[in-house]
Amino acid sequence: MVIDGTARCDIRQRRWSPPPHPSTCPNEVDFGQGLVVGRSGNGQFVCAGDTTLDPTAVSLAYGTATRIAGFECVSTFDGMTCANTASGHGFFIAIQGYRIF
């Protein structure tokens, strides 16, 4: 999902664990259910009480990419990569693992 100056991808299944819930993320909300990148800085784990997992939303098909609002997201069989096109910062997320850059 690209909205409000961020690109975010939540994940339903994973074989990895996010880092511990940080003190900067309120205990009332979830942490680590996905990754997000903004207009500046590296990608980071999501700290939010909502989700982008919407069964009615349009999915980015494997082998395709989209550029929107200064972000590019690429979907492959290996996972999803989203990056800020100006800074190059972003994330890769997949069932097997993740990478923040």
C-alpha cells in the first residue's frame, strides 16, 4: 500500500520473527507485522493498530512492478521489494526473511 508518503507491506505468513517490541511503539498496537519506508530514512518495521492485508485490494502480480508517488515496488516469486525512488531506501519482505536498506 502506498499512502501518506509511505510504502507499506504487511505479511500474513513468515518464517522469521521481528525484533522485540520497542518502547517507542505503544503496547496497544502491533509491531513487526510488516515493513514500511517513508520519504526519508531506511525502511523500518510497522508499528500500527491496523493492517494492509485487505482481501478486496488489488495485488501486485508476481513479476511486475509499479511506481507511484515516489516509490517503486517490485513483486517476485521471492518476495516484495519497495523503495523510495529518490533516496533508494526501502525494504524487502518475504516468507523466508526480510532486509531493510
